Amino acid sequence: MSHRDTADRLTVRVGADQAGLRLDQALTALVPGHSRSQIQRLIRDGLVRTVDGRELVRPSEPVAEDLVVEVEVPPPTDATPLPQDLPLTLLYEDADLVVVDKPAGMVVHPGAGHADGTLVNALLHHVDDLQGVGGQARPGIVHRLDRGTSGVMVVAKTDLAHTELSRQFHDREVDKEYFALVWGVVRAGRRIEEPIGRDPGNRQKMSTRARRARTAVTRITRVEPLRGVTLAQVAIATGRTHQIRVHLSGIGHPVVGDALYGGGHPPPPPPPRAVAPPERPFPPAARPSF
């Protein structure tokens, strides 16, 4: 059974018919109008939890009878994004792919709270033969950057390119490098291998202390010490959400301008006069190779 608590939150109780099923199977039966793949996405996005606040992040987790679960259901978005004439810099284009410079502040694809104004909307305007590649909702998209992160993104223009690029990203065959301006002095050659998962105390954050975390590897390949900060070249072998920001904050060198992970203000004392914290994190995506 189920009832609406608010416009976007659903509370459900596992009945005898669902007891022992996987979490995604049980919720598919209990949450009307949602497919199993949609339910799995809600689970992985941290939108499913018990009434006492325990986050449920494994779709395969078995459920017991009378378990009460809260499901946050984002408002629906248009399944087919529309072209929008938004500024976008194309760095390279051929018959198979296009490489773009995503600006900071732009969301990659439509979703909850971002029905338009995304990179996908801009791509559909600037690239003629993109519609439908890899699916209507996220045409051409094979990887993502955080909203506040600027930099290089590769977009597929054919189904074959989409399949192969997606495989390379999944199999960690793509080398991704970023520049990160961090507080303090960091040494080159440092390797950070801390699993990352959603922060149990703040759904907007990721953490290396999450109960359920996934492998994440970050390497600091080159550094340029400045006055009170370091410009670091960072390579990642995995692409977890907020990975660079979480890992660098975890070693005591948060990204300059990243208020979410402790880099919003200069550390005392004394704040370097040469550095004024920007309004957003500073880890632009510099170079993918595939």
C-alpha cells in the first residue's frame, strides 16, 4: 500500500506479496507508473531510504515484510529535449563524434529541476545529426561533468560511436585529466584510492566514509606551487560523482571555491592576498584521450 506525503515523496510498506523480493522488484510493484529501470535509477541516486533515514542504495537488497520505505520521486521531465540556441564552443567534429567545451554552470542533460538550458539542449541546436543517438532523453551523451565543472566533453554522433565510447568509459580505457586549483601545497605523484559513496548525513554530498562505496582512483600527476595554493594536474581512472573534489578534500587540500567540500574560503592564517576564491569549484576537464 502507499500514500502521498508531499508532491514528490511517496511512503510505501512492503506487504506479504513483496517480502523476500529484491528492493527494485518490490518498489516496482509498490510505486505506480515507474518501470524497474526507473526505480533502479532512483535507488542509485540516493532517493530511497527507510523512514528512520537509512539510505537504501543496492537495487538487489532483499526486503522484509512491513519494511516502510520513503521514495523521493522527482517531477517528470520532457522525454524528448528540445533544441535551444545556447552558447557552445565546438572544439572538434567529424562524422562520428563532436568534442565540446562545456561551460561551468551548465547541467549536462535534462533532469529533476533542469527541464531545459542543458548541454543536450544546446547540442541539439548546434549539431544537426545528433537526435536520437543513444536514446531520446540523453542523445550522444557518453559521460558527464558536474554542473559547476567546465571543460572538454566527448559526444557521440552515431549509435556505433555511442556504443564504443560508452564501453571505453565503462572499462576505464579513457584517460581523463583535469586541472585543480587547491588550497595548500600538494606533491606530485600522490595516488588516492578511497572508495566513494553518498554521504549518509547529506544526500547532496559524496563521501569516503559512506557505508556503501565504489572504487575510486585519483592521481596527482603534475603540480605548480603558487602563493598559498597549488595548481595540480589530476588524472582519474574512475568517474565517480564529485570524485576529485572529495578525494582532494580528504587529503586536506580542498578545491578552491568548493564550499560543499570545505574549499570555499582561504584557510587561516594568513589568507594569501593573491587568491580571491571564485564563486564555483575550479577543476576544469582539460583532456580526455580515447
